[in-house]
Amino acid sequence: MTAALAATSRAHTGVLVALCVTEIVSYGALYYAFTVLAPSIVRATGWSRVAVTAAFSAGSLLGAAAGIPVGRILQRHGPHLVMTFGSLMGAAAIAAVALAPTFGIFFGAWLVVGIATAGLYYSPAFAALTGWFGERRVQAITTLTLAAGFASTIFAPFTVYLDSRLGWRGTYLVLGGIVLVVTLPAHALALRLPWRPHQAAAKVRDRDILTSRTFLMLAAAGTLTDLVSYASLVELPLLLIGRGASPGLAAWALGLSGAGQVAGRLVYPMLNRRLRPRTRAVVVNVLLALTLAAQVFIVGPQWAVIVIAVLTGAARGLFTLVTATLVADLWGPERYASVSGVYNAPLAAAGALAPGIGAGVAAVAGGYPVLFGLLAGLAVAAAVVAAAAGHPGRLAPVTVAPRTLTE
């Protein structure tokens, strides 16, 4: 018995380590590298910045939509096939981006990248940890997000280095090779644990959860929060520079805001123990609203600006874990993959659209301080919606013979 438990513990450790590595690589190569390479792509190809960004955003939107059927497949068959195939598709698609001779092919390649991310980003990784780690899922998910938080720290300077020597096409070819060499064997070998959905998975219908008042209101609140979180992150340097801050200070504020995300994730387990799921969502939105309002009214001294940026980052980091654990905490881990696929789809779409929406609102409304005031108001609205969501009611039972699925 002791030997079996030790073997299980080693297997779980292997899963967690593998996913920590693959999430860093996936986000670094498929997401953060674009923010570095976009100017080089525009200069080298002559395509407009709007068009290039639109291709990336369209892929992100398609990835959000693809998360719904991918979640159902993952629920039934487990993460092994989903994430392994995601590695193959992601590597091939990013290579197609690098080799695209025309903008049309470039655009289409980003659509394929978006589909691949549905099998590579947080959602399937969270489903794997929720299904395999049981009561230890919060600690496992927290560890994963802490590790993945360094994706930009590692890949942003690495991408700059590659771009200076290989150009954007060569850089994406190297990154595609890294995705293939690192994530494919990690997913293929480490995610082979038996996948056995609990018998309780058959007791409720997905549609009963997905049409419930609690689910719909929490999904709406989460969508607002994701919009606020991403828009405020992208536009923070422009807010500070517009007030006379140096680009260096703006960069420090942005970088330390990322460090704040890590700090927020470190304290989440305590929040998880003390507060109910819906209350956690409310608290995080209130913190986000307060810090965004502070960014509107407090323009100095510099240390105060930095502290506020860190606190805003902490709220974002907490929100990542709220979304990661909400479905399992409210409706159980049995339906996590399929239900969270639907829950996360509008959140991911909001995140993809947030930079464009933020820039557009700032241009129309009269500047970035006005934008941040509006974002603070949206965070308050998200807190109100989450507070009004109530608790899940009793759902109609369904009698289905239990089954065991093994990878």
C-alpha cells in the first residue's frame, strides 16, 4: 500500500512539473512572443499594425470558442490526447506563421494557433490538476500559476535576442521547435495517468448547470473582470507616460505589476480557506476596483504609483485562481472540464478584445484616466453581479451507468 501511494505521489509530481514547464513554454512562445515581435513583423512585411494585431486577436477569439468542445472532449477522454495533439498543432501552426508568404496565410495560421491554445493554455491544465489531485487541487493549481507567471520574464528577453539575430520569421521557427521538443514529449509521457471521472459526474446534466442563474451571473461577472484586468494591464504604461512618467518608470510599474500577480497567487490558498467561492470573486473585484480608482486619482510620488500597480497586479493574480477553482468548488470536480470550457469561453474572448476596446474607449472618452475610471466602475459592477449570483440550487439528477476511462 505504501509503495502504491509513493508511486501515485511520484506520478502526480511528474504531472505538475511537466505542466509547469509546458505552460511556461506555451504562453511564452504563442502569446508573449507576439507582443515583442509585432513591430518587427510590421516593419519587415509592410502589413499594418492593425491588421497584424487583428490576426492575433482573431486567433485568440477562435481559441476561446474552441475551448467549449475541447472541454467536452477532455471531460470524456482526459488531458493526454487533448494536450498532446495541442502540442503538435501549436508547433505546426507557429511554423506556418513564420513561413506565411501572404497576409491571408498569416491570418489563417493564427487561427490554427488559436485552436491549438485551447489544448495548451490554462484551461486543460487546470482540468488535469482538478481531476487528478482531488482535494490538493488548489495547491497544485497555485503552484502551476506561480511557475507560469514567469513565462513573460523568460520569453520576452529571449524573443528579443532571437529577433535581433534571426528576424521574426526565424524567431518563430525556433519557438515552434521549442514547443514541439519541450511540450510534445512532456504531454505524451507525463499525462498518461488513468482518467476516471467520478460517478457523481452522471448525477447532473451539464445543461442544468450551464442554464442556472448562478452560473450565468458568475460567468457574466468573470467576463467583466477579465475585460477590466487585461485592458488595465495593457494600457497602464500609456496612462503613466501620459502623465509625464518616464518610459523607464512605466516599464518598472508594468513589470512590478506582474510581480504583484505572483504575490496575489501566493496568498490565494488562505483566501480559499476563509471565504466561499462567490465571496472570493466579490472581494477580488472590489480590490481591483479600488486599485484602479487609485490609479485615476493618485499621480505621485513614484513609490505610491508603484505600490498601486503591485496591488492591481495582486488582484489580477487572485482572479486567475478564482476562475481556476470556481467551477470545481461550486459544482464539484466531476464536471470541471466541460463546464469550465463554457465558463472560460466568454472570459477568454473578453481578454482577447480588451486591448482594442481599451484603446478605443480612451480615444473616444478623452484619455487614459477616464478609461481607468470606467474600468474601476466595471469592476464594481462585476462585484455586484457576483454578489447577486446566489448559490447553486438543486439540480435534476440523471441516472447513467458509471464508466471508467483510462488513458
